[in-house]
Amino acid sequence: MLGKGRIDISIRKAGYARGETIAGNVTLTLKKPVRAKQLSISLIGQYETTQTTPRVELCPFGKMGEVTQYTDFKTTAKTVHICAFRQLLDGEHEYGRDREYPFEAKIKTDVSTSPITKWYLLAKLDIPRGPDISRRVDITIG
């Protein structure tokens, strides 16, 4: 266990359908008590997208008095995050050494089941003025 501690997420299965309920436990194991803002669990989908836009510039390098034009393209890549749910498991206080938090969350019926969308659960202990403790577990929604 590195740092201040660790978080584990246990769920019954790795694959779910729209409208199904994800049930499990978040286990927080700390080396010593830690003051934190909150402990939460989120279901997040992410996919990569690119956008190509033309960029037109004028070049004054033609014949005398003639202006030529050229077109260049700019491609921008970004990651898009979709938060399908977020559940607060505990609020602001000093967290003790070991504790287990049960959670249940129903998957919305309109979430993306596209193969380009990657879904995961993210448990996070939000520690002010310090590195958060978090864990990510990949799941499939289809």
C-alpha cells in the first residue's frame, strides 16, 4: 500500500445492461486517519474524438499585386467524459483506518452502448491540499 492508503471496488460482475443496477462495495483502507471532504463513487463513460477544421490564409508571395490563397487543416483531439451517475458515500470528516461502504446505482436506459465508449467505476476520497486516493474499475455496458 503506497501513500496514505487505498480504495478497492468490489462488484458482482463486469458486464451490465441498460436499466440494470450496479451493486457493490467500496473498501477504504488507510495507514492512519485522514481528513477528507468526501468519498464518492461515479460511473463514467469516455471516448476519444477528433475535429478537423480548415484554416485559410492569404499569401502575398504571388506576382506583383496578386494575392494567392492556401488552405491548411488543423486537427484537434480530445477525450469526452460522460458522468452517468455519482453517489456520495460519506461526507466531510476524519476518515478512520478501515471501512466498507455499500453502494447501488441504476444505469440509465439512455446511456451509450457504442463500442467506442469505455465505461468505468471511479471511487475517490477527496483529500484537500493533498493527493486524492482513488480506484478505477472497468465495466461493460451493452
